[in-house]
Amino acid sequence: MIFHLDLDSFFVSCERLKNPALIGKPVAVGGTSGHGVISSASYEARKFGVRSAMPTQQALRMCPQLILVKSTFGLYSEKSKEVFEIVERFTPTLEKVSVDEAYLDMRGTEKLFGTPREAAEKMRSAVFAGTGLTASVGIAANRRVAKIATDFNKPNGVTYVEPGREAEFLAPLELRRIPGVGPSTETLLNANGLLRVRDVQAWSLEKLTGRLGESLGHFLYRASRGEGSTAFFEESETRSMSRERTFSEFPKDRVTLKKELWSMVAEIGAELRGEEDPALKYAHAVRLKLRYPDFETLSRSRVLTKPTRVDEELYDEVEKLLETAWTTGRPVRLLGAGVVLGDGSRQLGLFEPVYDETKKEKLADLKDTLRGKFGENAIKTGRDF
């Protein structure tokens, strides 16, 4: 039995803890400059069509009364840590996939916390009591259906899909509810007469692959029937941090991809330096994930010659992976970056310039401090532009 826990409108909820006057109003975090983008939107703002990754100017046209708030990443990192420390009391296996989202393996916990629904309610109550934040939980026999179930009953809800009823639960849903089906894919499916999940369920595997291609056909056949992975990705002596971006319009130019890659690596670097646990301070390897519109997915990784927690050094290594993995000019559906963490110490080489290395780390720490106090736009490097 797998739980998918997602904190409701996390960035906005954190800002409301700091400023209760924002409660009940349409609020968006990020995008405070005219050319910025929205990082997170409250549910009041979403009623007007405001969404994350939307240009600020477009969001203001859709919702003129929208209140824009600067990001406070230090606060988000602190609250995320508090939440997952609470959640870890309920499960032997937790896989954190972002600052506000995780999968939990709850098999074998019934005698401790009761039925799946009872366990979810206890967990959500504990999170709210400890942090003031609300969470939604999806429960299912695999990861894919659990994630869909979470979105089905947001905000502040629990959805339990009983084993064996996955296809029945999915049948009436719009195809965009399936993770990985973006606007472009949905348009393609609609053009083929596929409007709901039940329409895909009615097609044979042969018909799906013949009409839509091998990769997309196989993916939709399994996803529409509620099949999915039950695996949890754990490192025996290490842990990892990662970020992913799924694009609604598939970029195919190097500049856009590298800009997104830098943004993700900078977020990872800030999280890395914000960790109090010394075992999580340095990255020992980097990873890249790349998915094309036909769902072909590539993963690449490389071990670093020296552990680091400096954004520029992490980015240089991930960029090399992008150059080797990406077919130039080919559109990209999803781009992801990650780091693998080992022990918390780093031995400098005999001839390494110690001053230069410590200066880089101190500059990175200073950047985090300023952004934590004054917002993400307080200080920028050339690459941020």
C-alpha cells in the first residue's frame, strides 16, 4: 500500500503562516517582476486560471486582484524539513521527490496506525498540528494511481483507491489527469477520439500502438488500466536530491534547456547548503533525466572528481551530461537534474587552492542568506539572467 503525500499550495501556505492577512485571498508566489513566472498559486487564484510556470503578466490579466509575494526559499526548506520529520514517524520507507511531495511505503503498518484511510488522517493531523500546513494524500497499490488519487481530492483531502478497482477509478477521468499526458499529447489523443480514460481502456494494445506509436501506446495501455511501479529508490549509504520540469510546450533549443537546467541545479544547491545533517552537505555524483514527447526516457550520471555544494560546479557537470544525452534540436517533454550525497566531509587535494575553494562556498552561503532575507531576486549571478 503506497501513499503519495503532497502539501497543498506549499509556497503560498508557508507565506500565509508568515502573513495571515493573505488567507482567503488570491495569492501567487514568485513572478514579482514584469517578466517573471509564477512559482505557486493559491486555490483562490487557480479559480481564475492562474497556474505555476505561468508568465506573471498573463496571470495578472486573468486575475487583476492577484497578490504577488516574493519567494522565501529559506522558509520553504525549513518547513519542508519539519513536515518530513513528522511523516517519517509513520513509515519505514519515505522517498522525497520534491520539497513538498513524497511517496511512502505503508505496507505492514496496519497494526500501528489502522486502516490506510485512518493512517492517512493521523498523518495529516500530525503535520497540521506540528507545522500549520495541510496536506493531501492519495492511497493506492502503486505509485501512479496514488499520485492521481492525491490530485483527485485537493486541497486537504484523502482519496483511497482499493486494490483491484484502479481501472474503475480512472475510467471517468480526463486524460490530462494521467501524469505525463500534457496539453500536446491530450490534443493528439482527442483528435483520435480519445477524450476520457475509459476511451483508452476500450482500445486494444495493438490499436493503441498502431495509431499512436510503440512508446506512447504501451504507456497509455498500462496507465489507463491503473498499472504502475511499486519500487522505491533508496541509496544504501547515500541519499539524493532532485528536481524535474515537465513542459507543456516542448522546447528544442539549447538556451531554453540550459536555462531550466540552471534553475533546477540552483534550487538543489540551496537545499544542499541548507541541510543541517553533515551527511547531506556535499554532492558526490550528478544525474540527468531526459524525456522526449514519444516518452523515450534517458538517464545519465557521473561521479564527481571532488564533492561539492557550489551551484556553478554542479551545473558544469550536469551540463556535460545534457550535451552527451540530448539529440540537438529534438523537442523535450521532461528535464530533470539530481545529485547523490555521500558522507559530509570533503578532503581537499594536496595541491588544491584551498582559499579559492572556501571562497566559493562562502559566496554560495552568502547568496543563500541574502535570498532568505530579501527574496530570490535579492542577488543574481550572470547565469541567472
